Amino acid sequence: MTRDERPDLADLQRTVVGFAAARGWGTYHNPKNLASALSVEAAELMEIFQWLTPEESAAVMEDESTAHRVRDEVADVLAYLLQFCEVLGVDPGQALREKVERNESRFPLD
């Protein structure tokens, strides 16, 4: 898959929002619940790395069973983040651009 073939954030957001809507999960997708779910999924991602050395953690994608778990948890984190942004009307790409700009001012190159 080339970079041009990769879905953009808006495509991914429509996909996860549509998936949840088709199942009637909107009732549960309020900011509090989505923030909680996002935190849980981030913790599940962190759990994979919990007792690994720095060297082991750098090589985690070399074992397909572990790599599969990492990809699944990354997908869960991203899905909940995109749904959270949808509910609150946050453009995640714009939020990131603005944050990077602020950080460039806070942490200028020497």
C-alpha cells in the first residue's frame, strides 16, 4: 500500500463512527465513556510492553503474535480517539498541527 492509498483520518473517522452507529452504540459514546475506553485501550497497549527491557520492546514487532496484539491495540486506541473527536467536534489533524506549532515555540531548536 502506497502513501496515497492509505486512508486519511477523516476516512477512518467515518468508518469507526459508521460502524458504531450501525450497531446502535451511540447511546454509550459520550465523551466520558469514550475517554474511559480510550484510557483502557492505551493501558492494554502499555501492558504488552510492561516488563520488557528497552531492547526487547524495540524488537516487539519481530514476533508476529506480539506484533498482532500491538496492531490490534493501536487500532483500538485510534478508533476510540477518532470517535471521541467526532462526539466533541475536534479535528484531530488540526489539533495535532496546532499542538506541534505551540511546541515549536516552547522547544525551539538551538
